[in-house]
Amino acid sequence: MRPPEPMYATIGRGLPTGSGWTFEQKYDGMRVIATVTARNVRLVTRNGADKATQFPEIVDALRALARRVRRPLILDGEIVAMRRGVPATFQALQSRMQLKDAAQIRSKSVKEPASLVVFDILQDGRVNLMRQPLRLRRTHLEQRVGAGVDQRI
């Protein structure tokens, strides 16, 4: 499965009015497309870097998800640092983004775990959902993954 490029936010001049709008909470994190199978997880950033090595706790949770649902997935989400169970600032995440040393990565993943906040499901098994409206993809995501799932899935 080849991940698509994440969507980019745009700056608006005001809040849209009328029905049919969906708003995402702004997190101080790193947007990634997660390509997930029971054996392999890639966390690809906007610039094409795979950050799976730096976030093994997210990789483990996504592998468990793929085993549970018995199919590969492509998810759009944001890696966020967690402090006391709530998203922290981007600075809390920065110390993990470029780590290479396995012992440091393991230590950080335990002492300062990160989570993947999933916004969208782009592919479910062999079914490409990208042409579906967001509201249908969100419903599909909740059915596949669950609403408000713990970061450890």
C-alpha cells in the first residue's frame, strides 16, 4: 500500500456557516499517514520521512489493531506527545523526532509516550475510501477502530 500525501490545512478568514462542516481539533504534533499491517507499520510525514523507528509504542498499537481487524489499513492522523493522559506541546514531541539510538528511543517511549490521534481512514483492506465523503469515512473509521479508543488500542 502506498500512502497518499496528507492534506494541508489552510488559513481562513472566518468560521464557515451552515450545515455540513466538520472541524478538527488543532494538536501540536506531527501529521502522518500510517500504513498498517500486522507485520509492518510506516508513519510517513509530509516530507516523506518514516518515523516508525522513533515511536515504537505507536507501531505496537497499530500492529495490534491490524491483527484485531484482520486487514491492512491506511490512516491519517497526528502523532502527539502525551503528558498525564492529555496532549502536550510540540516541544515535548521534538525530543523524540530525530532519535536514532535504540536505548534512548525505548526509554522515551516508556517515560514520555506518544499517541496517534487518527482523523481519517483512507483505505480499509483492499477498499480505497478516498473518494467517499468525509462523514462516511469517519463513520467507517469508528466502526473499524472504535470511537474514542485508548492510545494503546
